[in-house]
Amino acid sequence: MTMKGPERPLFDVEEMEVSFGPQHPATHGVLRVQMKLDGERIVEAKPIIGYLHRGTEKLFETMTFPACIPHTDRLDYVNAAHNNQGFCVTMEKLLGISIPPRAAYLRMILAELQRLASHLVWFATHAVDIGAITPFFYTFRERDDILDLFEEYCGARLTLNCMKIGGLPFELPEGWLDRCAEFVDAFPSHIDEYETLLTTNRIWKKRTIGVGVISPEDAIDMGLTGPPLRGSGIEWDIRKVFPYDRYDEVEFDVPTGTNCDTYDRYLVRVEEMRQSTRILRQCLEKLPEGPIMAKAPKVLRSPEGMVYGSVESPKGELGYFIVATENGTEPYRCRVRPPSFVNLQSLPKMVEGSLVADLMAVIGTLDIVLGEIDR
Amino acid sequence: MWVDAAVIGIKLVAVVGVLLMTVPIMVWVERRGSALIQDRLGPNRVGPAGLLQPFVDAIKLLIKENLIPAGVDKLLFVLAPTIALVVALSLFIAVPFAVDDGLELVETPIDGFIVAPDLNIGILYIFAIASLAVYSIVLAGWGSNNKYALLGGIRASAQTISYRLAMTLSVVGVIMAAGSLHLTQVVTSQSGVWLGFLPRWNFLIQPLGGIIFIVAAFAETNRLPFDLAEADSELVAGYHTEYSSMNFAAFFMSKYIHMVTSAALITVLFFGGWQIPWISLPGGWMGAGLSLGVFSAKVVFFLWLFVWVRWTLPRFRFDQLMALGWKIMLPLAVLNFLWVGVAMASGILT
């Protein structure tokens, strides 16, 4: 049958606009995704950010270098140790301070424990987004053990403020290393336990394999770092390529994926947890005696200059770019390069053309924290 | 005449009472059971072991304001939870739950432990009424004037079409084996042994049909892994996003009553109802009590299965459920009833 006149569909086809978030249980904070839906299919998805903006970068300009550190805690609030470490590493680069080996190793221990804690939060929320609620309680059980260790060390559980420019603020409490070693020894069996719930689960595989695919080229073009980049098969880890503290002295592998999808990123992160326990074990063995602070003046005065330093946070490359004035006691400008912010821009590419349910899988797999995106 | 009415009335009150009572108990089981699975305690403050928690929750829901948002279709908005509850409650009246050989109550025959005694099309009745349940979800989704609710409603309608065909076809095998749509006869046809030693339960004769029916029952009750219509991490609360107070409670209760009915149907259709394998029940009131206990035990097991699965598995995606229903379960259900036909024709199953 041939149609006469202008070709018209039988019904008017209209796209539905849904503003997903910022008040939504699955957006990991106050992310808003403006979507155009054709039935359940996502035609267009646009992340809208800024609901958690606190002007942290501007605040940095008004306070002395050491006073900035507590503010870095609030960037990626499930991952304070790396935020502290990134800022300290960058400042040490600017001031030309090299920290004593014991301090470096302790920093690595704290950072890797924090990586485990952060990945456990990712594991829990990712699973809940896809409908499996029980892993949440399993991972938070071990996360609590890690937070207990942190609390014992610095008094705080989330906003740690546990590092200083030039070293560490406190020596370890008595018996802390034993308790840490006990935890590290037990942890791999817990990873196995989490994996029994999801890794071979057919529904889990169905929901994650082939979902949120991003090609290695696109991943590089968009500046992705961390597990989203490694899930696309690119071996890139700041700890390996630009080692800071003493990461060049420990052995670990950088896991990568092959299929560039959500399932591979899941496997990459799970393997990273195993590698973290490996690093922790080596650090605990090698931990030298000695001072925990480098010789640094009481009042830090910067030389004139610009410096960029970065660390591998659980989410990707966390960088600080600091502009300092001659004899200044505070940053002239401090720009944070948050991994979540950069990783989030791949969201439209990953979800457009797929179903609403895949959006949850992709938000989960990007592992974003809005505190660090909005700053 | 009035005695007959009284007997039916007593049965009706007892069944509805028990059904409504299972809701708070199941809520408690669900919360304590999920706590057990998730390595935590669950509610344990109100009453012994937290048993009174669901009642307190119900009172809280009762005294909350019944909010009807602006812009909703008021009629549909109020009608939807009503349909949900009415459908859920009227399903169980066709389910026989204990053996009865001529027992009498005030010199009137009880006519079986079932509210509707002479319902010789029990299976048909249950499937017909149960299909109405989807209207409550679709109407709630449509009437709420909320995009998430609408998506939930659309999902529910697509889901219903996908699993219900397979579910119905899987029961065809049972109907063939029993030679009747009468649920009591379906149960009696499962007495005795098959091939000399196996209990003659439909699940053992036609395991494929049984598995398909159980899987479809999860979709029927809108629970994980098929809770797409309310998928809380995707659609906030799906079709009942806008509901509060007793309107919400109606949906909530209907979900749990559906669970009980589905568990009872699995028991009746595939697990021999109140039959104990290899043992024949005594007669009289003792047999009635014993069979009631056996039936309840089986139902409790399947109720626990529902809870267990919900707190273990992730959620299917909407298109994957449709693919599962149409491409896997439907052909397998056809295969199942072919097998029953062949078995009956060749005399393996008589």
C-alpha cells in the first residue's frame, strides 16, 4: 500500500521529559539527570550538577596551606584520605619537602584502607541500584571495621584530616598495626563472600554485560581516569606511572578490562580491592621506624610558582593545581581536578539509546560523589 | 437455609481474618528474615522479638493524612488501591486448604474447607480474577499524574502479558493430569504414588511446569527479581509513588495477600496440597486438622522462599523479563504440556 500525502505516523509520537533527581534515591547525592524518554528508551540524558556547590576552591584562597586540608576532606566525602594525600603531595612538591619513609608508608596504609572503604561503598550502592540489597550490609560491615581503624588513629571516621604537609600529624596508637594486619588478613575472604552474591549471578551479568560501553578511544578523549578508563582496557594508574609517596617500592598489578562495559569495571574494582590488600600487606611488612614529620618550618611560606600534583584516588586521578605567590601563606588559586567530575561527562555517551534501568547501572559504575563534582 | 449461609459466613470470616492477619505476620517475617540474611537484627523493640512492629506501623499509616495530590484523576486514584485489595482478597475464596470427607458443623455439611464449595472452575476463576490485579497498577500509574508512576504502570502491563501466558500454559499440564478445573480434585489427583515410589505430586511429574509456575508467581506478586513496576532505585516507588496513608496500605496489604495466595496455589497445583507423601490421612476432624497443618507448613515454606529470593537476587531489566517470558518460559510451558500429553497417551501417567 502506498501512502498519499505527507507521511504521518498513526499516532503522535511525543518524547517524555523526565527530570531524574536531584531528589531521587538512586542518584548518589544530588545529581540531576534531565532525560528525554521514548517509552523506556533514553533519547537524551544531560547531567546537571551544582546542587552541592560550597565554594571550596574559593575557600582555599582565604586560608593558610595547612588549614586547607580539613576542607579537602569534604570533597569526596567517602574518601577523605586520598583528598588529604593529594593536597599534601602537591604542597610538598611546591615547597620541595621530602617526607620521611615511615610517614610515606603510613600514608600508603591509610590511603589503601581508604581505597577499600571507598570501593566497598561503591560495591554496596552499585548493587542496590541494580536491585540487590543484601551486599550493602555485607560490605558496610567491613567498611565499619576500616572506619574503626581510622577512628582509632585520628578520631574521625569520615572527615579524617589525617595527613599534614610534610608527613603525618600523629604516631600510631599502640597495637594499631596488629589490628590492621588482622583486618588485612581477613579481608580477601570477605571479598570472596561478596563475589558469591554477584560475580556469577546470571541476573547481575545480564544487567551489567554490554551496558554502558565506552570505547578506549572515547575514554581517553573524555579524559576518564580510574576504573572507568581501566575497564576499557587501558593500563593507567597514577601510582604506577607517576609514583608518589613510596608506591614505587611496592608490588601490585593494575587490573584492566576487555569489554569496556559495566561488568568489566565491576571486575576491575573487585580486583583492585585484592591488589590493595596486597599493597597493605607489603606496607605493613616494610614499615620502617623513624620520624613521621619532615623538617618543615612552623609557618609554611611558598615560593612563587604553579604546581600540579595528583594521586590515584579510588575514583580516578585526583589532581590539585596550586598557584602560589612569593612568601605567601595561602594559595593564590587552588583548582581541584576531581575524577568524578570528569568521569561523569561520559554518562550521556554511555546511556543514550539504552533503557532507564541501565542509567542506574551506569551511575553506579561511574562511582560518582557529588561533593567532589560540585566542590 | 440460614445455616448454610452461616457456615459459608463462618468460613468467609475465618479465611479473610486469617488472610488479613498474615499480612502483619509476613511483614514481620520479611523484616526479621531479611535481617537474618543481611547479618543484622531487624525490628526487635516493639513487643516480643518485635512482633508488634507491623501493628504499630499499621496504626501509624491509619492516622496519617490521606493525601491526594493536586492534578490527579481522583476517581482512578482512589479506585486503584480498592481494586488491588478487593482482587487480592477475593482470590483465596477458591483455594481449598484442608481435607473434608463429609464433616458437619451444626448438622450442616461443611462442603470442603473452601469458601466457595461448588466452584468447579476454581482454576479458571483464580486466573480470571488475578488478571484484574494489573488494572490497579495501571490505573494507579495513570491516575497519579506522575511520570515515574506512569512508567511503573506501563511496565506492569507489559510484564503481565509476558509472564501470564507462560503461567497459564504451565497450569494446562496440571488440568490435564487432574482432568478437572476443580481445585479439590486437583489435590486429590495428586494422592498416591507414581512409578511405584514417587509421590504423585505434579511437581515431580511435570517439574518444568512447576518451575515455570513458581517463577511466574514471583512476577505475579511483583517481587524481586521482577519488581519492575515499583523498582525503588529506578522509579522511586513506581506506581504507588504518590500514595500515602491507607491508600498506600491497601497496595501494601494486597502485595502480601497475593504472596499468600500464590504460595497456596503453588502448593495446591504442584505440591499435592495437604497430602503427605506415602501416608494417607485419617478421616474426621483429626484428618481435617492434620491436613490443615500440612497445607500451612507447605505455604509457609513457599512464603519463606519468596522472602529468601527477594533479599538475594538483583532485579531484572524490563526488556529482559519480556524476553524471558516470551522466548524461554512460553516455549518451555508448551513443551511441558506436550510432555504431559505424551505421558498420558503412552500410559506413563494414568
